[in-house]
Amino acid sequence: MDYRTRILHTGKDRDPHTGASSIPICQASTFAQDDPLVFGQYEYARGSNPTRDALEHTVAVLEGGSHGFAFSSGMAAISSVLLLLKTGDHIVVGEDVYGGTYRVLTKLFNRWGLRHTFADISTADRVRAVIEPETKAIFVETPSNPTLKITDLAGIVEVAREKGLLTIIDNTFMSPFLQRPIELGFDTVIHSATKFLGGHSDLIAGVVAVKDKELAHRLKAIQNTFGAILGPQDSWLLMRGIKTLAARMEVQQRGAMKIASWLSGNPLIARVYYPGLETHPGREVHERQASGPGAVVSFELLTVEAAHAFMRSVTLPLLAVSLGGVESILSYPATMSHASVPPGERQARGITDSLVRLSVGLEDPDDLIADFGQALKKAAGGR
């Protein structure tokens, strides 16, 4: 099936008992058993729930994995995957990752003895340079948050297979519609489903898909033991959002391309980060491993003051944390997504105080361009 069809027909897209076109919300915490020694499929909702099961099946199908898992947030998903590792292990992490990932590694897991190295791992040789004897996993985002740095996923897989390492990717920016890392050899794929999968800025969720059944068994035990599960109502809402994923991503991506091209020709913009532009570093690598550039555009204004004035002057986008909604969202990484990263390290990663991140929504891109044009004129003092 074409991927657009697969999104709608996953094998658990209708209720097997009634034929309902929407999987029902099973709002139950526990399930009656006929025998105290032989339990049925469902026992206690932390372990499994029919609504969450349908969502997790959908996640596995969309990513091409053997199993899917749904968590209470993107960070709960990331943290649960990191719990696959143990004290004394070492993990290599792409230097340009979401601030919450940076925070959980530097403020929480380091206290339990999980060591980490942030590094440029965009190529196989760069990954090899930072591997240690205790390295057990590689964690990457591509395109990265927020400068959309591209990492060669085939190179990561090559090194991981040489060294016997677990591969983990945060695929939030692309969604499985545009990039499916398991098909490229990755073991574990994470999404903040709050973003493009949900798509409507109305839920908090995280999902994981894994390739290997043994790995799935281990992660299922962590999910049940740690307990950071997604509830049935949010599971249903996320499944509803996923049904329009293809349509939303296609429209949002077209808008992002038009806006990025306009920004790159504007003299009031110092730099534009977008994999769809010919000037974007790593564009050819990205095009080998993804089917589109996505709907996130980051750009730097000429000065910090101009960036602040611009954000105060736009009228259409939300000035807010998050991305991936039907409405455009303008974010300021320095005080939002990457506020937990020390200023010096932000600067070293190219996350300057004049950098703005835009998640393009479903508005007409010409309307957004007109709004940005007036805001840039105000930021430039009326020029």
C-alpha cells in the first residue's frame, strides 16, 4: 500500500466487536478475570489497555517496527528508552539535541552513573572517534533541534553494527511520513507525539517503535514497571491526529519551503536553516534518507534586539513552546526549548540569541510571509 493508505488502514483501524470506524476509548483501570490463576489478555491498565494497544500497533506499523509503545510525554519516552542502559554504561549523543534530552542526561541520568559524550556525529568517522569501551548506544536527531543539522543515518548504523551498539533516534521533526529510520537499520525510534503525530496542540504524548522483539520485551517491562504510560483518552486523540498526518505534512512542508525561500532572500535575515534549501549543509545526505525537508524552519536575524522585536510584532503564529501543530508556532530556543543548555554551550552549537525557530502550520504561506514582512520592518526600525 501507499504510505498514505497505510496511515489509515493499519490493521487496527476499526473496532473488531462493533465495526466502529473509531477505536473506542476503554476508560477502565482494571479488568475482571474468570480464573485467579489464568489471566486474560487484559489485567491492569498500566500493563495494557485496548485503546493504547491500538495506538501502539499503529505506531509500529507506521515506523516499520515489530512493536510500538505509548508514553505520557516525549520526555517519558526518551527516559524510558534510556533506562535500557545501566550504571557504568556510556552513550554517544549528537551535540545538537533537544534541550530536554540534554537536561535529562546531565541532571538526572548522570547521577545514576550513565555517562554521556555530546559530539558531532554527523558522519561515521566522527562517530568512531568518540566511541569508548563502555559505549553501549548512540542517540541522534536528524534534522536536529533547532539548527536542523543533518546526520548520516547509514553511517551511524554502520558503526553501531561494527561495535554492537544500540541505535536510538528522535524522529520528531520528520515524523514517519517523511523518515523511517528502522527501515534504514535503526533499533529504536522516538517521537514527541505532542508534535506532528498529534498535530493539533491538544495533547502531550510520546511514542517509541523498536525493530527487535527481544528489545521490545525489555522496553515493555520498563514501560510497565516505570509506569509512564499514555492514558486511553489521549491514546484515542493521538490516533485521530495520526489519520491526517500525510495531508498535514504535505501542506505544511510546501508552506515551509515557500517561507524558507522568502526568508533566505530577505536582507534582514542573517541565515536560514532548512533542509529544502540548496545551501543547507548535508542536504544531499538528508535527501537519501528522508522523502522531504519537513515543516520546521529556523533563522537568525541580524541582531538579538531585532529577533526580540520581530517576535513581539508577528500576529499570526503563536509565540509558544512546541511545534508540529496545525497553527504556525514561533519559538525562541534560547528561553524555550534549549533554556536548560548553558549559554556558552548553546553558542558553541550555533544556537545564538538571535535564532528563531518556526513550525509552519496550515495557514496560507503568503499570509505568513506578509505578517513576517511587517514584523521585520518594525524590527529594523521601519525600513
